[in-house]
Amino acid sequence: MSKNYRRFNPVTAIRNIDSAFDGKKMNITRIFGENTLQLETLKERLPKAVWKELKKTITDSEPLNSDVADAVAVVMKDWAMERGATHFTHWFQPLTGYTAEKHDSFITPNKGGGAIAEFSGKELIQGEPDASSFPSGGLRPTFEARGYTAWDPTSPAFVVDNENGTYLCIPTAFASWTGEALDHKTPLLRSNEAINKQALRAARHFGITNAKRVYSTAGCEQEYFLIDQEFYYSRPDLMQSNRTLVGGVPPRGQELSDHYFGSIPDRVLAFMMEAEYEMYRLGIPVKTRHNEVAPGQYEIAPIFEKANHAADHQQLLMITLKKVARKYGLVALLHEKPFAGVNGSGKHLNWSMSTDRGFNLLEPGEDPHTNMSFLFFSTAVIKAVHDHQDLLRVAVASAGNDHRLGANEAPPAIISIFTGEQLADVYEQLQNGGAKSSKKGGLLGLGTPVLPHLPKHAGDRNRTSPFAFTGNKFEFRAVGSSQSVSFPIVVLNTIVAEALDIMTTALENELEKGTEFEAALAKVIKSTLKESSKIIFNGDGYSDDWQKEAAKRGLLNLKSTYEALPQLGTDKNLKLFSKYEVLNDKEVASRLEIFTEQYFLNINIEAETTEKIARTMIIPASVRYLNELAAIVDRGKSIGLDVSGTKTVAEEVNQALNGLIAANAELSKQNHELGGESVVEKAEHMFVNVLPAMNDVRKYADQLEHLVADDYWPLPTYSEMLFVR
Ligand code: ADP
Ligand code: MG
């Protein structure tokens, strides 16, 4: 009977790969971007005057006129239909963190009973999906459910292939009819304007005069797990909540460190190759792939791009991983902590600022001038992170990510910056009054008596920091593996824009007083660092000492989403977002509501799933096994056997079973309560009552997993899921 569990007939998929893909036939330079509508194609196909207009919109953010839209729509439709497209969709990023699309066909019936394919500028520019089922956090009462999507011309359109057809995706922003942002893209575009304005203003002081724009750049390293789909379908917890809610660590975990950078299993590599092929076609510049620390864990990373493109591509990358995995009998798990006690998954967000000429403002550079601008811009990032630790923490807060941040894992919930020892020394010197002779050899001279010397290779390695300088960019490592990178980018863009604004104003005030440039610069950097340098930490972020030291420094330590989220709505943050025109007060409030609701909903689903698994799978399996043990004890005695050993096992099972039943009763009770009417009260109930009750159930369930006969156990185990590849 119990042998019918799926976990006993796994991995048929290993032998049955359902894909005709043959990577040897592909030419990556030819296929790269073939499914995206490239600027060159638009340039080729549009009338010259129209192309010029469009380009102004794309590069200089100038408003778009409707004639241009009509012309672009025709080119877009033709291009898509040449690739077999029958439908188009406005592709948008609602606050669920996923993407959404509703397809419309190009077909319009004509009078003669036939049909023609049509697509107008109006349809390109604006769409009106039935928006009532997307979260709006109170911004859009249901009686006025209208929301609209608006074409983002700065982001290339693309086609998506399916076995049976193709459709055109038009990246769009999503807003309420009153113009409030309901999505992740709108604030990202607005925050790009903020950073552009302030960075450009600062850059002028450093002789960077050839730049017309500054934009933020992002490169996202994605970690994920792959498991056989047979196991996935036998685990209601994975199916419902993307993580295992019960299950114990296998004897062979990651202790042997034999997985990291190890050779990639064949089936996995085959999957990666096809997934990457699909990504290349979409123009996602995927660069690296490797095994991660945990068994069954992998990483994929593209080359960085403009933040807006990187954010779109990140969404497509996650979708593609999930889609293609299915063809190989695998399921890609993007959750931050699918397996308790095993390394979690993050998404390192590498972030910098670049001019439209490709000059990286966080590149330490080789000569004094770039060194000076580097010191200014990097100090601005330090200030931004110092002033807004709370927001950075909020930007990565989710029920899933709480199992990484604030748990015994990288990185900690305390936001700090790693600069490396050498740069720390430079900042130290700056604070203590400028020019001292340089400490180490191999330093770059600044050719000035006021500023200290910069090390040639500024970025050393530290994997425990949530926010690290890595040579010519910052790496925000606290981002969760399943989340959209947009909000973290929005926060970074906005807080750095503010820091640049404040520092540039201070610099300009000094210059007005007649202070010489280098002295003025040194003064501004020095005073900024004095206020902010307590955010710099180059030690071990995992250690208990750091928890104490950070508390002494007065740094925030918001261990859970429940504790972190309210920070989003403080006066300081409302002012910040509205001053830089990224989010108005209502938009911030709606986000706070939605994020809190998502936290509550996620834990609520997990808790109900845990209760059900315990009740309908683990308790029955344990009872059956106990029944067998009890029978032997009984019958053994009747024929004079010494059954004391079996009796001990029976007692152990019974004890854990009693514990589980009691714990599950408590969980059930908590699940029946909501804690109140508001999302905040519900979230509090989850945090204070439900999570501990769930953990209690898990404790007994995991004890039973080690006690109950394996052939009675209904759930695939960690060793099976992590080691069958
Ligand atoms: P790591 O050692 O962390 O793997 P890599 O050099 O491989 O570092 O880079 C990791 C990511 O950082 C890649 O996606 C890369 O494209 C990105 N990256 C590099 N330079 C920048 C930059 N200037 N801005 C944003 N991301 C960048
Ligand atoms: Mg990295």
C-alpha cells in the first residue's frame, strides 16, 4: 500500500527528457536578441523623421507624440507577425512581484466576412486590463476598478514562443485611472530620473561634461534550486508555498563542500543550456552558470544592463528558468529558503551609476580626477545607506527572506557596508583631516595634498556583508531570490539621489564662499563621512560580536518583515519619496498595505498547509507504524519474546506523536483566528502566534521522520530531493 507513494517511483524524468533542443546547432551571436525588437530594426524600418522623434523619447525621456506611436505600432506588428505572432499583450509588473499579461489578437473582421490584422498606436500606447484583481492597497476602490497600462518605449518589446504559437509582449507601466502607480516599473522609471538629475549635477563638478544622462546599472545573480518534479508533486508544501514546511536535514548536507563550483550534473546542464538559449533569444545577456553551495542549488548571472532593462530581464529570467525546467522533469525553486537547515537562495543585486558614454561613476580609476569623483560618489552611497538602512531593509523584506536575514545565515538583517580594509583606510584618513602619506605600496597618487591616496585594487572579498563594494560597483546581497529587483533598485536610486543632492549642495555652497575646489571637496567628504561612517563594517557579519557591536553603534537590526515594514511609512521616508517624485504619500501607503498583506497571506497559506500535512499525512503514517509496533509487542509477549527494544521504539514514536497532535491542535486554533481586521493586526497574529505554532509542529514532525519506518513515510525526504539530480 504505502509503496504507492510517488516518492518510490521517482526520476523517470531523468530518462525521459521532453525536449528536442540541440544546442550544438545554435550560433549564439546570431540568435542573440532575435526575439526582441531591437533599436536597429526600428531605425531601419521607421521613416527617418519618426525614428528621430522616437529616439528622443528613448534616450532623453521626451514625451511621445501619437503619430510616432502609430508608425511604431505598424513596425511592431509586422515584425511580430513575421515571427508568427497572432496576439499582443501589454506586459506589466503588478505589486504581486510577478508579471501579468492579457492577450488580444491582431485580428479585426472586415466587411467581406474575412479579417485583417490591425494594431494601432492607441493600442500600443495604452491598454486597459481588468485591473480589479491586482493588489492596489486601497488606491483603487473596486467600484472604480479601472487601471491602465502605458507603453514604456525605453524597454524593448519582445515575442514569446510557445509550442503552438507566438505573441508580442509590450513592456508597460501599470497605473490607476487617477495616475497612481500600481506596479514596480513606474517608480523605477521615476527614480531613474531622480538619480539622473542629481548625478549629472554632481558629475559636472568633476569635469564630466560630455554626459547627457546618468543611469543606474544593475546586474543580478540569481540563485535557485532544482528538484525532480516527481518529488515536487508529492510535496503539498512545495506546491502550495514553494518551501518545505516539514523535513529534516540529510546526514550529508553541504558539509563536504563538494557541490560549490563542482561539475554540473548532466540533466541540469542540459536544462541550463536550453534555458540560456531561450534567454539569449530574448536578449538577456546571460554570462555565468555554476553550482552553488548547497546540493541541488545553482546560480545564473547575466551581464549588467541599464537598471530598467535589467529589471525586465530579471523577471523574464525567472519565468524562463521555471518554464524550461519542466521540459527536463525538473522544478526550479526560487524561494529564499526551500529547505530548512540548508543554504538559502539570494539574488545579489550589483548596482552602479554610469553616464550615457559608459563611464562608471564608481570606478576608482587611474587618475586624480576620476579618483576625486569616485571618492565623492562612493561617499554618497555610504551616506545613503547610513541614512536609510531602514529602507534598504524594507526593500528586501518578505516572509520568505526572513528565513535568511535575521536567521543564522548570510547576510544578517543589520544593514552595513563593506568597503574593504584599504578603502576603509582612505575614508578614515579623509575623516581625520586629509593628507597623510599613503599606508601601503601600489597606491594611486591623487596629486594633491588634501586628499589621501587610493589603493589600486580596491575590492577585496567579504561574503558576509549585506552591502559590499566590489571593485567598481556595490553588491546588495540581502535581496531575496524570488523577489522582483525593482523595489531594491528604486530605493537605491532614490537614496543615492538624495545623498548626491545634499553633498552637491554643500559643495556648491563652499565653492560660492570662494573655497578652492579640492579643499571644498575634502571638507564635504570629511563631514559626510563623520556622520555616516558607522555604517562601514569590514568584519564578520555572521558573528555574535557584530550583533553587539552594531547595537552599540546604534544601527538598526530589524530581524523580521513584521518589524521592518512599518519603517516604510515613516515621515522621513514619505518626504524622501515625494521630494524626489518617486512615490507620493498615497503610493507609499498602498505599498505598505500590500507588502503587509502579502506577508500575512504567505504565512497564512504555510500555516494551513502545515496543519493539513500533519493531520492527513504525518499523523496517519505515524499511527500505522505505531500500530505495527504495538502489535508486535503484544504478540511477541504472548509467545514469550523479550520485546523491550520494540517497546522503546513504540514509546518514542508515541511520545513524538502525542507532541505532534497537541502542537497541531494549537496550530489549528491559531489558524482559525485572524488577529483582527486590519492587515497589520493579521500580520502581527502571524508573527506572534502562528509562526511559533508552525515551528512547534515542525519540530515533532521532523522527530517522527527519523523514527517512522521509511516505507511508511509519505513525503520525499531532503536527501531524495537534494541528491537525485
Ligand atoms: P562576482 O565576483 O560577485 O561574481 P562579477 O564580476 O562576476 O562578480 O559580477 C557579478 C555581477 O555584477 C554581474 O552581473 C556583472 O555584470 C555585474 N556588474 C559588473 N559591473 C557592474 C556595474 N558597473 N554595475 C552593475 N552591475 C555590474
Ligand atoms: Mg557576487
